[in-house]
Amino acid sequence: MTNPQASQGNSNDNLRYERGLAKLQEIDGEGGVKVVESLANIAPDFARLLIEFPFGDVYSRPGLDLHSREIAVVAALTAMGNAAPQLKVHIQGALNVGVTRAEVVEIIMQMAVYAGFPAALNGLTAAREVFAADDKKSAPPLAEPRALVDAEAA
């Protein structure tokens, strides 16, 4: 992904952007990059801010590891109850940095205590969708019918 408006801003902003983009890719892979790219035509300045501040400044701080940060983000987005697309991206990000599916479910269930059952139910729905998409990506391809016939003959 290229740096939107790279000619604008100072070298410190460019460092924040590069650091943020690297952190975003570390957490979310292509999913996070696609979110940022989707803003390029409508709000490139916002896309830049989305990389610089949360990922370049906050996620890059030394106080918490990415595993802990993603646990906090999944909890916060679940509690908000109105950020399903972002929650899905961060559930996938949590899985990418080593949070287990069981931990994701427990985090979301914990939010029922503080944010209510509807928020937790919506969070669990988001988790189920992310898990299903992840399973589909990692499923072995279906064998061609001819390959099955050849395998049986052997």
C-alpha cells in the first residue's frame, strides 16, 4: 500500500505512517490494509490518520504486547455494540497475534456483564462469522471427481 499524500507532512509524520503501516500489517495482514485502501477515494487524510495515530503511535508503544492489545480492542468493540465491521477485523487480528478462539469467546462473554447481553450476542455472531471465514480459508480444496476415481482405482 502506498502512503496517501506522501508529499504532505513532515518526516516525523512519514515515520509514524511507516511504523503504523508495518504494525497494521503485522496485526491484520491484508484485512487492515483493505480497510485503509477503501478510504482512499473518499477520505485519504482519514486513511493516513487511521494508520499514524492508532497503529503508528498507540499500538507501537512498549507497554503491552499485541496479544494483550487485541484482547483489549475486542473487548472494547464488543462493548460498543455498534462496530461489527471493526470487531470482525480485530477478532481476525487477535487470532493473527496468538489469541485463541476460546479466548475470543470468553472475552466477548465477559462483556455481557458490562455491556449487556445484546452487545455480547452481537459480538459472538461476529466471532462465529470470522471463525467460519477462517475455516473456509484453511480448508483443503475439494478433490476433482476424476482424482477421486483415480485414487479409488489405485
